[in-house]
Amino acid sequence: MRFENQKEQLIEKQNKAIAKQKTYVYFAIAALLIATLFLILIYRTNKLQKRYTKNLQAKQEILIQKEAELCESNRTKDKLFSIIAHDLKGPINSFHSLMKMSTSVSISKEQYISLMPKALSGIQGISELLNNLLIWAKTQMDGIVLEPKNIDLHDIAEQSISVLTTLAQKKEISIVNEVPENTISYSDKNHLDVILRNLIGNAIKFTNQKGEIHIKVEDKGDALQLEVVDNGVGMNVETQSNLFKTKYVKSAFGTNNENGSGLGLSICKEMVENNGGKIWVSSVQKEGTTIYFTVPKESNKIDAV
């Protein structure tokens, strides 16, 4: 009986020890679960923090880039308006002086007749500059609105040439339209008109007396490549590399001292690219310049005209 009592006490003691060990195990498991959950929360928090930090850095980089672009844009605009003010001041003052002199007896009819062509040339330059300035301002405020349709490039070239014929005749420059009839492009008609007028106008400015300008087109498979070719003064490599960049816009004078701000070429680049093309230049000093730009081919869309 004593042995049985000792046995029962031992069994009870062992059971209590086992129960105590189980309690420790349960506490350990609970602590492990809590620690695991804590570690998971820390991991997720760090992951979210890294993601938010990365997004914040990306947004910060975008803001820095936008700020740099805005500063560059402001510098470009300041420079542009400075050039415009300079280019407008000279011809307007000259025309004002001519008008003032014409009302006095100090100028003869022969002198007036000799001065008038120069004054008219200055006014023509002002008109062209203001037209480009209005187009540029509109694109800056509203963006370039694209209304593409099927148009005949031969007709567009003819219209641009007809507008600039008077300027070309003053320098006895011949402009040849080599674009075949019914060469159709799916582009914005107004944009193509502005592009060709600016390019042909520039070619006239920088071509000497009795020079030649040719408007050509080549089929490049997926696009049409238009070319405005002149045998004028040409340009150096540095001028070519900066030709279509607004921030490098600068005033330049043609072979007959015609005014030019370079703004028209920046407008051409924007409009060509918005029509899905690209523009570039090839030039040799004292031999001539060729401006190339591409436009989409004819579209078979139902709404194309």
C-alpha cells in the first residue's frame, strides 16, 4: 500500500510537471507567434516605407525636372522676347524715320523711292515675325491642335510658293515645285502650310541673287520625305546641330540683310513631330542647304478627305 501511495504521488507529481512544461510550451509558442507577427509587421512596414520613399523620390525627380524645364523655358522666352524686341525696333524705327522724312521737304522723290524698298522689306520681316510669334504663342497656350486629313502636297507647295513669289522675285530667285500632283499625305493642312512657308522663306533669305530653290519629295516606304533645297550660303556644323532648338534661337540676317529670328524653325519642328514625322538638315557652307522632313502617307480611313 505504501508503494502504491508512493507510485500515485509520483504519477501526480509527474503530471503536474508535464502540465507545467505544457504551459511553458504554450507560452513559448504564443511568444513565438507574437514575435513572428511583429516581424511580419516590421517587414511590411519597411517594404511600404521603401515603396513610398521610392515613389516620393520619383515624384521629387519629376518635380526637379519640371522645375529645370520651367526655368529653361523662362530663359528661352526671355531670350526670345529680347530678340523679337530687337528685330522689331530696327525696322519700325526705319519706317518711322522714312514716313517722317516724307512729310518734310528735306527728302527728294528719288531718295524716297530708293529708301522705300528697304522699308518695305523691313515691314515684311515684321509681318513674318509677328505671324510666327502668334503661332508660337498659340501653341504654348493651347498646345498644337491636330486635324489631319488627306491633302495633296503638290497643291500645298504651290500655295506656299505663290505667297512668297514676290520676295523671291526681288532677288531673282527661282522656286521650282518638283512635287508630283496627287502626292497625298494624311497630315494637318494648316501645319504643312506653315512648315513649307517658313522653310521656303528661310531658303529665300539665305540664297543669293539669281539662286534656285527646289521643293522635292521621295517615297520612303512608310512615309513621304519632303525636301526644301537651296544653293545659298549654307551653315556650319554647330549651327546645324542647334537649328531647331528653341533655346538656341537667335537673330540672323539674310543675304540682303533680311531679318530672321529663327523662331519659325522651332515651330516647324513642333508641327512636323505632332504630325508624326521628323525634321533634320544637311548643309555645306557656300554651297547650300537642304531641309528634310517626313509626313505620313495617304490614309484609307473613312473619315479622311
